Amino acid sequence: MPTFTPTERTTLHRRPNRASYDRAVVEAILDEAFFCHVGFTVEGQPYVIPTIHARVGDCVYLHGSVASRMLRSVRKGIPVCVTVTILDGLVLARSAFHHSMNYRSVMFLGTATEVLDRTEKNDALKAIVEHVAPKRWDDVRWPNAQELKATSVLRLSLEEVSAKIRTGPPIDDEEDYSLSCWAGELPLRFVPQQPIADPKLNLATPLPQYVREYRRP
């Protein structure tokens, strides 16, 4: 399906014009964002934990130590709320009240399932590595049995999903447009810096092209 069906929990009631349920839009935001925030509740106490994710088709994979409270709690089947946000710029209005940011965000709700199949688990870890650094997996040592045992991988299906996006200039009160202060957008972009080699790296090791020319999707 090209779009997600809005539910009562994912329908935007405030600023509905900023909502998107388009699958391609949602997938592009998930694929560009470096990490997500996972919200869950344990014994009445809410927690929100940042973690790296990777989307594969209609699923999102999360990973972490088997000792992680998040992983231990979420794999029991409790409901979770996952969000990602990409900041695109500052919106500087003429009034303090109307200052904002331009952004792209996704929220989805669901219940995580622990990945126990070794092949799927390995593929999920590959997807997570490639999500951060495309083409990296084939250059590095893959997880061994002990590392796989020490790592939990969770899978969430993309079903209840919405995106929220803000673009464009500030929206001021009509009477404020005559004010003399500067107003507009300050775009912000992720720009990789010069790579810094590990001090223990063999000096003869070439810098991979995918590091030298690194860009987000």
C-alpha cells in the first residue's frame, strides 16, 4: 500500500496540514535519521531511550545488550512508541511566540518481537551497520557466536505510523510584519568532517571511498 491508514492514535489533530501518511515519505525519514527514541513504560514509570535503528521493508530493527533495561522490557511484548526527528533549520520569526524549526519526523506505535532466528538476527545487525555506514559490513569482522548471544535484536512492524513535517518561512501575526527585526530561515545540514584515523591503524591502510565521500541518504 502506498500510504499508511491513519488511526485515532496517529491522526494529527493540531496542524493536520503538516501530517503525512505517505509510505515513501515515512521510509525516507526513517532511512535518513541516524537514530530513534523508544518510549515505553515499566511498572508505571515511563522511559525514553535513544538507540540506533534500521528499516528493512515494513519492519524496523533495534538492537542492544541483552542486559539493557529497554531490550529486556520491550521484548516481553509491552507497547512502545518510536520516534525519529531530522532537524532541517531554524525558523526565526518577528515575535518570540512564532519562532519554530523546520523538521521531518516520524512516530510509530507497536509491540516489539525478539528476533531469535540466527540468520535474521545477523541480517538485522548488518542492516543496522549499513544504516549508519553504507558498504561498511563487507569490510569488517562479522559478529561471532558469543557476540550474537550478548546482543538482543527486536523487530517492530510499521503499521500505526504518521509523519509530521514543517517547511518554509515563519508565520507571523499580520501586525508584526512591519517590525524591523530580521526574520527568515536558517537552514541546517549534516556535513561530515575530515576522517580521523585510529591511532593504532596501520598507516598503509587506505581510507575507504565510502568514508571519504560519506553522505546521508
